[in-house]
Amino acid sequence: MPKPVAPYESRVPYDAQRIHAAAIYCSDGRVGDHFDDFLQNGLGLPRYDRIALPGGAACLAGHPQANLEEQGVVDELQFLVKFHAIKRVVLIAHARCAFYTERLELADPRLELVQRADLVRAAAFVHRVTGVQMIEGFFARHVDGRVRFESVEV
């Protein structure tokens, strides 16, 4: 049984103002800080709403291997649009994603092509089920020990 942890108080001040943006991305912890940095500093979206799961938006691209996740993400998106007034959705896929290599059994060179196409399919799906007009897609790749985010036209 884990040892009880003393209460922790974050040094980050609480800001109740919503920014009306959400991001859907992979839950891979190796790139979580990079996603936060990109969304907060690269796109100027502090306090964005998050939907993180293996493969990220891949579950919205029509893969039968992700049909269970699809409905959960749709429900969450619709909730956020209704109650958090989401007006902008950012979709991020990343290189060497285990969801694609293991669950979908894809390998290079096809892997990245499918991921980029999935961002396009997921964007159309998000628009259809939420009505959100501003949807952006990005592909994150590893370059010299860093993560670079490239825009994908969705």
C-alpha cells in the first residue's frame, strides 16, 4: 500500500477564465511536456482543455481497432463544446507512436502517411460531431533530441 502523501500546494496561480480551446493528443508521457510547451507557448493556448489517450485523434479516424475509444472521445468533446464553449480544437500526432505501430501494426514508410491522413479524417469528424470550425492538425517529430511541430493542413 502506498505511503500517504502530504498535501501539496501548486505555486501556479489559479485563473478561472476559459480560453475556449481543446487539444487531442497521445498520452505518451515522453512527449507530454513538449505538447504543453507547444500548445501554451507555440500556439498561445494557456489552460487549454486536454483529451489525452493512446494514439490521440487516431480514434476519430475510422479505425475499427479504436471504435470503443471513439465514442468516449466524442462524448467528451461534445461536453467540452457545450459547457466550456470550445471554439478551437488542436489535433496532434507524433512520430513513432506505439498506438500505430502496435495496435494498427503499421511501419515506416507508411506510418507517418497514415498518421497525417488520420489528422485530416479526424478533423472532418470533429467538425461533423461538434460543429467547431477552427480545427488544426500538427505532426510532432523528433529532431536532434528535440520535438518539432509541423502544421498539417486539415
